[in-house]
Amino acid sequence: MAPKSDEPLHLSGPKPTFMRVLKTILIILLAVVAIICILGMIGPDTYRYERSATIAAPAESVYAHVSSLGAMDKWSPWNELDPNMKKTMEGTDGTVGATQSWEGNSDVGKGTQRIDSLAPNSFVRTRLMFKEPMESEGDALVELTPAGDSTKVTWAMVGENNFMSKVMCKFMDMDAMIGKDFEKGLGMLKAQVETAEAARKADLAAKTSGGYLIETVDRPELVYIGKRNRKVKWVDIGTFFGTNFPAAGAAIGAAKLEMTGAPTGLYWEWNEKDQTADMAAAMPVKGDANTKVADWETFVVPASKMLMTKYYGDYAKSMVAHEAMNGYIKEKGLTHYGNVIEEYVTDPMTEKDTTKWLTNIYYMVK
């Protein structure tokens, strides 16, 4: 039966249910906001994400691969994410203040990296400033720790967590995300360093004879003022030098000539039969063949390719270095000619420890 027109209508519908749902949503949102605020307040203030690898090379060899932005770029795990990434450099790479900027796709974003600190063979710190896809800053560290014949390399990222970072670290495993890239980069660094180290050792072995490293050098023409004796007995060489080096130095000073190096022994012949040497005690000077000092001889050693090695020890026991040099010449099929030159770098009057006496030995070869 239809209601009378003067009776009130009682409408039923979703209004009460909608209000309850809206209230529930608001409560949930408030709870989420409260949780986020709590997480933002209780999260860690700082972070450090790191990974390490042991590389079979000394720290100085590893350092060459981590001490410049260009070197680090060669083992960056992010390069393959955008082969067309644009990079620019400001300043002198390998020095504090050098800055590299990059800009690429969404995987690499946009930012800069600046060298802030360098400790040779030990430590490198760079400042990272990310601009896209999200702005943030932090420090990247490369720490080198000797480990016997190898080096432990630790790559780390450190910084301060802002409010959102504290929240995000509760929902995202940043250590795992960044650590994965660090492990990949360290793997590439290890391969590069160990390959280079193997090549270095092979090159070193090829230039080593009898335990002595022998380098090939191009020497310019050298002029000496000194005294030559064609029959100095081996046992008298020390006396020969002791008499003539000071006298030659005094004469050169009186002649107002400029000395250009250490006292030098010039050898033309080393006679095993009668144990004598054809040699000169001489001082290198700035000049030419026409440079003269009264009562002294002028010797000119022409510009040439020479083999050079460093000998540390008592001058009287340097024969082992000469034997190594002769062995190298024979092994490489070279021909020795002209002078053998010994430069007595260390003054035995001021350095009493004979193990620190340095003699540079040169052989003219072709």
C-alpha cells in the first residue's frame, strides 16, 4: 500500500558506509604518516657501504689504477649501463680538485665526482654529487692495505642520511644494491691491475741480469776535467781518486767552471793480467772540447746509447755489478765500446754506511 503523502520518507543508502570507509582510510593514512615520521627519526644518521678484494700486486701498482678519475673510469661498473654517457673533466686529473661530470640515461643519471684527498699508495677520497634522478651527496673511498705480496682494496661509500634516506633504508637494501656494483667494479680493477703487474714483472725480468736492473738510456755529450793514468794498479785506485778528485774540484772552481755532476771514474781498459786500469779521475763540467783548465786534461764522451745500472755498496766490491752488465750485453747481443763510466754519487766522508753508497755505472753499447 502506498504511503500517505503527508508521511515522512525514510531514505536508506551508502552514506553511513562511505563515512566509515573514509574514516578508516584517514586512520590508515595517519598511521602510515606516523610510521614514516618514526622511521625518519629513528633511522641511522650515517651510512657506509663497502666491499673489499685482494689484488696480487703491491700497493704502489694498485694506486696507479685508483688515483685519478680517468683511471677509475676504466673499471667503473656503471659504464656499460650507458655506452653513450657524456663525460667532461675540469682541472688536472690525479690532483686534488679535479672534477669529472657525467650525464647519461635514466640508469646513470647526472652528477659530478671530485677528488678531495690523496694519500699515495694508501687512500683516495672523492666527493660524489648526484643531480639526477635524485639529488644527494656522499664520499667514495678507496683504501689500500698491504697484505704480504698483495694489497687489500676496500671500496666504500659513506655519508649522512637525511629524513627520506632514513625511511628508504628501511624498505630497500641499499647495501646489497650498491655492494653488487662495488663487487663488479673491484673484479674489473683486480683483472686490470694483475694483468698490468704481470706485464711489469715480465719487463723487469727482461731488464735484469745477476740481480741488477739494467736500463737503456740516451746520454748527451759529456765533458770532463781530470787526470788520466794508463797504468793504475787496482790496489791504488782509491788513492788515485783521493788525490785527484779534490785537486780537480779546486782547479775547476778557480777556473770558474760549472760542475754538472758527481765525481767520475772514466775507464778505457781493465787489465786482468797485470791488475791495472787505464782510467781517469774526472769531474763533469759545463763546456765542450775547447774547455781547458791549466795542468788538467779535458775528456769528451760523445752522445750515445748507454746501459746503466745502480750499485749500492763499497766501491771496492762493485765488480758484481760489472759482471751483471757484461752478462746482459752478451745475452742481448750488444757490443760494448768506448768508456765505462762510474759516477760516485755518495760522499763517503759524510755517509759512513757503505751499504748506502750509490754508484751509477754506464756502458757505451751499440
